Amino acid sequence: QVQLVESGGGLVQPGGSLRLSCAASGIIFSIYVMGWYRQAPGKQRELVAAITSGGSTNYADFVKGRFTISRDNAKNTVYLQMNSLKPEDTAVYYCNADFRAVRDYWGQGTQVTVSS
């Protein structure tokens, strides 16, 4: 059974930081492209950042320079370090595991709220 379990969300003030974690089980984690997506109320889900099995990263323009994605294959975990958070970053953040578009799994999501 595949499970992706996100943690680390919460309420933070503008300019603050949070680190999201996603622990995976039931997959050969090291071969998957891992991604973070987000969905704000009334909006479509969008890619935030992704990291390949080899460690190459890709970021949406709206988070470049503020967010960093990383992975620890020994711990089957992917992270999203979020700095300089803005109110418009408020969303449910989802972890995704993708293997060549043949295997695709999602976590349950974690809420991030940026507000003073």
C-alpha cells in the first residue's frame, strides 16, 4: 500500500518560514520524481516544485528564490523549505510521487496559512 504523508503545515505570519515534509512508503522512493503542488480555494492545483531521482530541481516562477525542495532517499522523505512566505502562498500543499507518468500518487495535503 502506497502512502504519502505530509506534515509541517500551519499558520505563519507574512515573511515567516515553514518546512513541509512528505514521508513515503510502499514505493521505491529513489526512482520517483517527487513534487509539491498547492491548491488555493477556488483555484486549480498547481506545481510548486519538483525534484528528480538524480536531484535536479524545477520551481514555479512564483516561488523561485524563496522555496527549496530537497529529498533524503535514505529516509524516503521529500522536503519543501518555504521562506519569505506571502499571504498568496496560502493553500493546501500536496506531495506527489511520479514514475514516468505510469505510477502517480498523492498525499492527503497539509494546510499552509500565511496571515498576520
